[in-house]
Amino acid sequence: MRLLTAALALGGLSTIANAREEVDTIPKSQEPFVGWTKEDLDAKWGTDWGFSGISTFAHLPHTRCLQHPDEEYDIAILGAPFDTAVSYRPGARFGPRAIRAASSRQSSMRSYNPRAGLNPYADWAKVIDCGDIPITPFDNALALRQMTEAYTNLAHSKATAANAKSEVAYRNKPKLLSLGGDHSIALPTLRALNSIYGPVAVVHFDAHLDTWHPAKYPSAWIDPEDPSQQSFFTHGTMFWLAHNESLIAKDKSVHAGLRTRLSGIGDNEEDTSQGWIRFSTDDIDDLGVETLAQQIVDHVGTETPVYLSIDIDVIDPGLAPGTGTPEPGGWTTRELIRVLRRIDALNVVAADVVEVSPAFDGSGEQTALAGAQVAYEILTSMVKRGKGGEKAEKEPRTEL
């Protein structure tokens, strides 16, 4: 039996050797396809279809950046799978996974954006997927600490060597795009940005204010005067907390797409006192896209560091049902994207796409698809700004 096994093994090795010899003698016209160099193998096996490959955002290279702090990048995608600070429907912890899956038709070989004349994945910026922050679902105080430390560590990462020394200032520091997760992830992000830029402006697309005093949710179990309580940290209070921590630039921040019910007119008055201006959902009809977008840019300025925060519930739930606090009467996906394109002069230093809750999405994944497209538009605008004085390829404007 052992002799038979040995004979079969030798026969198998002989077959493999003969096959390799046959490959090596294939006519030269086929050699580039079946070659054995690294370049040949990359050409043969190094691409993916939209439905193949490991699910990173847009098939980008993946590095667990928090474990590899020496990794250099210009723009990083980071998932924040956290949803235990919501006031209504949970499920956004699965948002990063859903948005990544929905981005699968994006790739470096087919993501040229005609409106900007560039491919954000194949231009000056090294764009990578940094994976997710492993956030506890059991303790919000610990979760906030984990996120704050993670974002702060990444905020101090290095841009790629060439861009760190670039004459285009925008390229000198790496940028971050977060995939939520509920909207409370904005607070740890703003804390991290503060350590680099000081107070930043927030351009906030949302159906809700998110500047509420935590005691607006009345409870006999809390002290409304004690901001250290864990229950004060929610997805509707994080900008109130950020204001109290002096993380937001004075009189530079904007809400757009608002349409929620209020506890009273005092909600808007408190929002104004925190330095915000507001655009309602209806303003896009009354002002038009161009005017609304220009007013945002004029208010914020083109040099002020900006945190761009997109709650997917700014879109009408008929088009994006997969979210935690849906509000009927919102913008269309197209309207949101058009406004984002018209504010690309802003100095966006970090951004997020949050509140995608795939358990409530339709079978066509329309909410996750909207989130992935919004992320692509944000990346495009970041790369466009980083072109500086360079001329991007131009194509005629095709949208109305």
C-alpha cells in the first residue's frame, strides 16, 4: 500500500511538472496572460467585479489602521458600528457593513466622476479602508471613550510622504470619512478634530437639529443640571455637548434639510444661541439648489475647516427607509447630491455618513446605496479641493 501511495504521489508531481513545462512552452503571443511575474499575476487575478472580492469600501485596500499607526494615507474610510445612543429604532451598527456592500460597483478602474473631471480613487490621494472601530455595545461611556481615542489617534496620522510636503496645503494632513453608526459618533470626531484644527464649522444635513439639551427628554431619573451623566450622550444631543466643549466654531455652522417636530419654538432659539443657522426641507423649493448651496458656502467660508455630517434621514423615507428616525417630506437623493456638489468649495477636513440602518431598508438596498453614493461624492469633493491649482479634466456639465 505504501509503495502504491508513493507511486501515485510521484506520478502527481510528474504531472504538475509536465503541466508547468507545457505552460512555459505556450506560444509567445499568450505569455503576458499566463506569465509568472508579479505584474502578470496582478493583471490576471488582481481585479474584481462588483459582486466579487472581500467587502471593503469601493474595493479599496484594507488596513486596520488603529493597529498600524505608521500606515500613511491621504483619505481613510473608517466604520463606527455603534447605535446604542439612539432615541427610536436601533440597527445602525450594521450601517458600515451595508454601505461597504452597496459601494461594490465603485472601484479605482471605473469611478471617474464627470462633474469634477476626476476619479477620486486614482488621483493624487491614497485612499484606504481602515476597517471598523471595535466599539462596545454594553457601555456608552466606554464606547465614547473608545471612539474618542480611536479618532484622535487617526487624526494624528501622517499623510503620504509626497503630499505631506505638497505646496497644496489641503494635502498636508490626512482626511477621514466615517461610516456610521448613529449620529452620536460626531462628538468623538469633533474632539479629535479640535486637537488638530481647533474649533471647526459643522455643515449638518439632517431632518433633526441634534442640538437639544439632554433634559428635553424628561426623566425623573436624571439630574438635568449634571452634564456628566451617561444618558446625556445621545444622537440628538451630541452637538449640544460639542458646543459646551467649545468644539464648534462660533457662528459658522449650518443645518440643512430640517423638518422634524419640535418641543416648542424654544428649540430653534436655543439652536440659534449655539451659533447655528437653519435651512428647512422646504427651502430647496423656495430658494433652489444653487442659492441654497451658495448661502451655505457664503456663511461658512471657503477656508474655515469643516466637518461635513450627513444623516441619511435628510432623504425622504420613501426613498431611504433604512434609518432610525424617519421623517416624511424629505429631500430626494438627487437633491441632496446636487447640494453636496454645489458646496464643494468648502474646506472639508472630515466627514461622516450616518444613521443607515439596513434592517429597515428595502430589498433593493436603496438607503445603503444612497449612503455609498453620498460617500463617493464627498470623496470626489475632497480630491477636487486637493487638486489646488491643478486643472482637472473637464467635461461639459450634463445635469440640469
